[in-house]
Amino acid sequence: MLRPTLFLTALAAALFIVAATPAPAIAQAPSPATAQASTAGPTAAQDALVRKVLAERLPKLPKIDEVSRTPIAGLWEVRYNGTELLYADEKGDYILVGGSMYDTRTQTDLTEARIDKLMALDYSKLPVKDAIVIKQGNGARKMAVFVDPNCGYCKRFERDITQVKDVTIHTYLLPILGPDSVAKSKDIWCSKDPGQAWRAWMLDGVAAPKAPAGCSTAAVDRNVAFARTHRINGTPAVFFEDGTRKPGAIPLQQVEQLLTAATAKK
């Protein structure tokens, strides 16, 4: 799902389609057939024009990372903040904010697919030493989840994934909901059996003992830093071995489908 910044949320409410002063003349856009058949990116002049016009007319818009062609003639994808998207016409006179481009032939949400690709994370780069490792069955399949101990959706998701067979779950404590979440995360991390302490809290509401003096909780701090670097802004956030990333407490059936797909790509 598209997640615009607060600026663009406000912009979408007030200026869902923005018309501005005329842009400098450019070569005419290719015909629909030509545009749809081409996979090439914009010309240097086209790229520069869109960047210049949007920067001038929308000064609060974050720096544009990339301008790309879409399957629709004359409509360009504008990527900013790493993984956020809007769409603009070839002159930058109009923009579309907060919506999805949908391919009716394949029943595919192209915007969601594009964001999923941009947000994919190399599973091998996850800091396993900072995770609580829970093995179910033979543990052959792998998934990772970033979670806050006070997150209600995380508790629901944790209960669901106890039903998944033959999986190793790397659980990263990510206390983003306040000081109590930080304290609970550190208590759980410092428990004799962090996996058992985590499940006891999330499934049964049994709090872990207070972390003993001298126990290092640097792993929790590193998880927070890792999440900030990789734009993990909410919990739960779920990752699979093929790099697929899904926000939120996704349904158990979807978890199984994504695990199967990731395993097939190995």
C-alpha cells in the first residue's frame, strides 16, 4: 500500500491533481503504442524537466531520487524518499498522489509491486546475532519479524505464526511505542530463554523478570538503528528469504504463500 509523507498527504487532500504555470516546451510525448512498447527510461531532457518543474512548484517536496516511465503514455513515476511514489505528466503540470496504478489484464497493483521491489531487503544482511531465534519443526524455512512487545497487531501475528510448520523465525525486538516497550524488550532479551520469555508475554501476558544488572541490551539499540536505516517504521514488519517485505499482521495464509515462494527461489 502506498504510504505518502505527511506533506504529500496534505497535498493530496488539497491538490490531488495540481495544475500550475505552463512548463517549458518539450518534444511531444510518444504515441500510446510507442510508450507502452518501450521499456526505456526518460531522456535526460525529460528527466531534468520533471525534476525542475516539481522542485520549483512544490518546494516542500523531498529531493527526487528517480523519474521512470510507466506503462501509460505521458505518465511518469516520480520516486522520492527512497521508496515513496507519485505520478506526473510529461510537463509536471499535473501530479497524482496517494493512488495506485492497476493492470486490469493481470489483476496486478503495479504501484504496490513497485514499492515491494524498492523495499526488498537482502535477508543475509539481517543481523541474526541481534534476533531471538525460534525454531518450529525442522526450521528449514526462514522468516524475520520486527516487533514491539506492546503492539496488539504483533500479539495477534505471533499467535498466528505459532501454527506455521518447519520454519525458523528471527524475531527482532523493536520498541517504538514508548518507554515501557523499551523496558519490556530489554527484560525479554536478558531472560535466560528469550524465545520462551517472548512467547510467554505475547501469548499469555506473562511478563519477563527484570533484566539483571550488567546484562547488555545493545542488541535492542542496534535493532532500532537498523530499522531506522531500512525505513522499518511500524510493527510488525515481516521479511522473507527472497527479500520480500510485508508491513503489518498479514494473514496466515499469505505467510504460507510467501514462505513457499521464497523457498522455491532458493
